[in-house]
Amino acid sequence: MNSPLLQQYAAVAGADVVRQLQLLAKPLRGMQVVHVNSTRRGGGVAEILEKLIPLMSELGIDARWEVIEGSPEFYECTKLFHNALQGQNVAVGDKLLREYERVNEINAMRLRPDLEQADVVIIHDPQPAAMLRHMPKRKGKWIWRCHIDVSHPHRPVWRYLRPLVADYDASVFSLADFVQHLPHPVYLIPPSIDPLSEKNVELADSEIDAVCERFGIDRSRPLLLQVSRYDRFKDPVGVVEAFRLTRPFVPGLQLVLAGGGAADDPEGEAVLREVHAAANGDPDVHVLLLPADANRVINALQRAADVVLQKSLKEGFGLTVTEALWKSKPVIGGDTGGIRLQVVNHQTGFLVSSPEGAALRLRHLLHAREQRMRMGAMGREHVRQHFLNTRQLREYLTLIVALVGRMTDRIELV
Ligand code: UDP
């Protein structure tokens, strides 16, 4: 295998996984595939594309990544789209809609020579979605990749966007629950993590020790962790309650709640205050406010934990669960949304619906080292098979093979 990045992935995801990617990519060699989104840095989409593009290139595909440029009003409009698609009752005025259309047209003019020639164009989210209107001579297949939960969109906004995306050849959603009915094939490609990112790479024990020492965490005592924004749907106060109920049965128990971004989010600030009130100065409850780039710190905390909690009351997918399972940690997760795909009850962790339920499982697991190890190993394998970015790439390739080869019900690999 003469490709350095693929070799690195083979080492963590498995040589079989990489061989399968090579097989799938064989009929796609030399094909022009262009991804388009609205930002080069920041956010989950950019993070995924940063690895997907070089991986596709190493597989022999002529993969490119274009980023559209917009005005502040354009981003104001697409932020409103985002909130409306997630169900908020927000109105988007005509002036903003015209700006959205204008920016799409300008970017379409700029990118047209490449995009009209490409074999496959993958447009991410609503920001660049209206460009298709300006590609009268397009040659290839156009796919709309929606990363947003559109299960209960604010209707007026969806009525505006739907005709724009209906013109695509296919669309892709993250989970079945997020899908809207569209007049073309709809595919499901769940989110994934990158095993080679700072958040997920193996760390030396000394680095984990140093992070624990910095936050006053004693590595010789049992440790619970929840990583999440300070948001009521993540139920951080419920986590403190579960900790309180468990502690009498597990001497020396410590809890870390690690989150960030609360300072610029009024709602987050209020939730953080509630968490502090619930913790009530307890020296064994560590409430951490981390900067946005604290990836290695989060990685270290996840590795230091004995059990990871994600006690969400509502959750899209729950990447924190994926991250913890990949580090071979059993996860006690809220019985909701994408957590159900990841926490296989009694196998990779436990699904719970209350602080009492969480405490019951914690009390049991913290006394069952062997079971924790077994569950951890199953969790890691579950993620290896289903939630690494190599699986996401495999599904993109499969989708392209199907669309370009006009095979909707059958894919032949020779
Ligand atoms: N995260 C982070 N810093 C924080 C809190 C969360 O980097 O203070 C990361 C976390 O590791 C995960 C992502 O943000 O990668 C959160 O994704 P998830 O799907 O769990 O929840 P969301 O915040 O999207 O609802």
C-alpha cells in the first residue's frame, strides 16, 4: 500500500477496511468529485472534509473541496435557515432570501467551469444549495448532503428550501429520524469520528496524568465523566444527582463535567449556574469550562474516566458517546436519539431514563471491573465497524458507484 494516509487508517481502523475502500474506489479512479460547503474551518462538516478529501485523493479519485463566500447578511439568513430547519419558529424576511439567492448565484458563476464538468458534486447543507439552479450545462450527479435534523422543520422555511433541493439527484441525511420526504433517492449516512484527530488519537499515560493533575483529579480514585455543552437537553444537573446517589456506595468517587462555550451563550450561562448550584462546592465535582480547541484535554479526560455518562434527554447523534466508546469506555446514556444506535443496552453500556436509573447502573458497573473492560472492548469494536470516518467514506463511495453506474438496487464489485 503506497499511500501514507491510508496506511495510518489501516493501522487503527483495520487493513480489511482500507482494502474494501480500495476495491470500491477502483471503478471511480480519475473521477472528478467536488464537495462544496460554506467554511474551511470550524464545525463538524469542515472537520469531516479535511480528512475525506485527502483520503479520496489517495484512493485515486480527483477529489476537490470548494468553499462558498458570503456576506454577513447571507450568514444571518443561513443561520435562520439552520434554526428553522431544527424546528424553531423563525421568519426569514424577503431581503435576506434575496441575499441568499444573490450569494449563491455569484458563487455559482465563480465555480461553474469546475462544477458543470464534475462527475459528482456533493453540496453540504443549505448554504450552497441554490447553486444548482445556475448550472444549466451540468454533466454529473448532484447530491445534497444534509447534516441538520430536519425532522420537524418550521414549515414556511422548508417550503422555500424544498424546491431547491428537490432538483438534486439524491440527498443524504444522518439518521432516519432526520429525513424529509423528497422526490429522489434518499440515503442515510450516520456521523462518524476521526480516529486520527487530536480528540481521538492514543495518548501517553504521562499526558493523561498531567491533565488530571491540572484539574485536581485523583487518578487512583474512580472517575465519572460527561463532556457536553451546558445545555438542559444534556441534563448536567441530572448527572450531578446520579453522582450523589452513587457516591455512598462507591468510596472516593469523583465526577467531571466538561463543557465549553457557555460564556457567549446566555442559555449556557444559566445552565452553568444551575450546575454550580447543584454541585454546591463539592470538591469531588469538577465543573470545567474548556476552550473550543481543548481537544487533547477532552481526549485525556475520556481516557482517564472509568465510566462515561451522556445522560441527554434529547440528542441528535451524540458524538461524545462515539468518542468515549472508541476509548473503550462503557457509556451510560440517555435512552434517546442517536445514543440508542451506539449504546447497545447491556453490551456497550446502559440506556437510562432518570438519575436513579443512571445511579443504579453506575453503582453496579463501578464494582464490576471485568464487565467494564468487556463492555469497553465491545464499544470500541462497535465504533470501529460503524462510526469511524472510513465507514462514512465507504458509504459515500458506495453512493457514488450506485448513482454514476445507474445502479439503484445492486452494486457489483469486480
Ligand atoms: N465538545 C468539545 N468541547 C466541549 C463540549 C463538547 O470539544 O466543551 C465536543 C465533543 O467532544 C463532541 C462535540 O463537541 O465532539 C459535541 O458533539 P455531540 O454530538 O456530542 O453534541 P452537540 O454539541 O452537537 O449537541
